[in-house]
Amino acid sequence: MEEAVSSLATSEFGEEIAKAVSLYNEKENLQVFDTYLDKVFYKQLDSAVKTSGEHDLVHLIGMDIDFYNLLSILRGKFWGLDEQHIQDLIVTHTASAPKDLLGRMIGAESVKDAMSELSSTVYKDLVPQTDNAIDALSEFERAFELAIYKAINRTFSRMFSFATVIGILKLTTYEIRNLSAIAFAVEQQIPAQTVMSKLIIEE
């Protein structure tokens, strides 16, 4: 791991990977690396959208950024990170998840309390009704992905926009994920009902 981190030190990932290693050494959770690599991606995505001048993309990409920010806060709470560590994971804020909302979620006492801050936002219907933190995180993540999937499909109501192109790419990504999940399930003999409950498809 040290050699891998050293080889990335001068790259655009260097600073974030160093933070990820430090946090991994403290928490011993491999998901830390996923989160910090996602941070790099969403930070660059936000920058690209802002400089593109493509206003059609703001809502679509804004949902992706909200997805990353909100899940990072909730996972940070679940992992027991302090407020400074969680704040460092935030990429930017959006109109649908403004800075003050993110701040209140970061300052909340628990995963449940953080989720309750979403009760007056556009994402209120995605908040699960369970007290179990692991189940709540899983259900919230799936509900959010389905909401993004529906938003992508709505881009086709206005053809020949740049948002439609991005929508096609994102739908292709979901198709690949679904096919990979099905192939894995067949190989591992996982029941069809279980597999279907995990796929991102129109309900």
C-alpha cells in the first residue's frame, strides 16, 4: 500500500489518497478508499459542469453530487468520523442540498438524526423508516439511485440536448451494472427474487 500511495503522490489523486490511507489506518475500512476516489471524481465533475455552460446538466449532475455528499456524511456518521473528517469529504453544495443543510447533517448526533434533516428537502421521500443504521444507509442509497434513474429517463422528454447524451451514458452504466449483477448471481446460484430486488430498473 505504501508503494502504491507513493507512486500516486505527484498525481491529481495524491493528496486525497494520502488522506484515505491515514483514515484507513485509523478505521481499517476499505470503503474509505472508495469514498476519497469518489470525492476526486465528483470534484472534477462539478468543475466540468460549471465551466461547460450546459444549464440542462445542472439538475442531473446536481443529483449525483448530492448523492455523493449525503452518502458521505451518513457513512461518516456510521464510521464514527469526527466533524472535520466528514467536512473534508464534501465536494461542494447545490441548490437541493445547500451548505447549511450539509452542516446540520454533519453536526447531527447519529445517522438517524442526520437523515431527519432531509425531512424538509426534495429528498424527504427517500428517507427510510427504520432505526437500524445499516439498513437505513442501504435503503437510502437504493432509493436515491432509483430517483437518479428516473431523473435520467426524464431527460428524454427534451431530445437533442447535452443532458440526453449524458442520460444515455448513465443508462448504459446502469445496464452494465445490472448485467454484471445477474451474471454474478447466476454463477453463485443466488435466487432470482434477491437479484431483482437489487437491480436498478423501472419499478
